Amino acid sequence: MTSTPVQTGYAFDNRSPEAEAQLRALEAFLDPITAARLAAPILTPGARCWEVGAGGGSVARLMSRAVGPTGLVVATDIEPAHLVSEGNLVVRRHDVRTGVPEGGPFDVIHARLVLLHLPERRRVLAELIGALAPGGWLVVEEFDCTAGLRVLTAPTDDAAKLFQEVIEATLGVLRDRGADLAWAQDVHAEMVRAGLVDVDTITHSQSWPGGSIGASLHATNSRQLESRLLATGLSPAQLEVFRELARDPAFTSLSYQFVSTRGRRPLRS
């Protein structure tokens, strides 16, 4: 009897009917934080940039505007269905695990919610650092999923318990696919160990009331992973109650903690 190999890599599919809603929710929550982390002097006119796992393309377009017509932004994704090349923005179908795309060395490389999903994350991080031009910046942003999402308000105790149960099942699915839910805590030290300088980290978390764009992400994720969540023993009825909580203003949870770490390659080795 042979065992079925464990699938590893991205648990979410950009071709899914739910993908656009998921990407828009993430952009609404995270783009203001990312924009502040990439602002000058990180992004400058004429810079060459690589946006890894570009998703819906909002950060790639931000980079494109910042670097101007003399700059270049290479936006890569394993499924670039939501991306369009235009002007100084070049879109490429690419899996970061296979190496570095053409266009480097890069003055800025940004990867958001990518490496935590990859068992090869440390090798990939080293390759991203190797693709930096002298003085170039690497910005890696991840969710820290080690702490359960704290329920702040709920219509009933049973509702709060069900929410936690579905979230734990969701995180279990990600772990089974090779995600390291604590990876965000390691990035700072990994950058320092690799020789980057000016390394700094910020974290962000906020309340997500039912009906908010953030809470909608829970419902969307549960639809993306529905078959895997049902395989854990959850029922369709439980998932529907979970989705109703995401729309219920009487329910509020904290978001996942978002961790943004950046570091600069020295001008001289």
C-alpha cells in the first residue's frame, strides 16, 4: 500500500470564483500598511522592482507609479489571471520556488503572504536576498498565525466556540499544505543572519466586526477551502453559521497579526 504524497504550497487558488473577493479584502486591509513600508526612500524614481506573488496587482501598480517611466516593476505570480502588463509594469507567470525572473538585480523586492506557505521558504528568502542590487531593499510581510483569533464579542458562547473551531481547522489545513504559521516571527532574524542591514519590523492587528471587509475574509477563505474543511469533520451547517457570524455586527474578532519586516543589502559586501 502506498501513501498519497502530502500536497505542499499555496492552499488558495487564484482561479477560484472566490479569489477576487479574497484579494480585494486583503488589499483593503493590508495595502495602507504596505504602502507606508514601501514609501520613499525605499521606492524611488527609476528603481527596478520585483513584486513576488502579485495577486490582484495593487502593490505592483503602487510600485509602478512610484518608480515612474524610467523604472521597472516585474510582477510575478503562479496564476497571474488578475494582472495586466502596462507601461513599466511587466507581468510574468512564475513560481518563486523556481528561481529569479529576468529584470534584476532589483532595488526593491516585496513579498506579501507568500513565503509562509512554502516549505522552501528559507531557500527562497536567500534567493530573494541574492537578487537584490547593492543597497536594495527586501520587504517581507506575513500573518503571524500562532495565536488564535481572539473573539471580542459574540451573540452566544456557542457562536464564539464555533468560530474558534473553524479557524483552528483552517489553520490545520494550511499546516497540512506545508505552511509555517510562525514564520513571521523568524523573518527578522533570518534577514540579519543573511547580512542585511537596517532591518526593522512592525506589527499590526485590529478588530474585525461582522460585516466588515476584514470579517468577509473569513467567509471567503471558508469557501475557498470548503472541501478540505469538510474533510476535517466540520459540517456544511457549521460552515454556514460561521459565514453568518462574519456578517453579524454583534460578532467581532481581532484580525491575524500582520508582520512587516524589511532590510537592506549593504552597498559593499
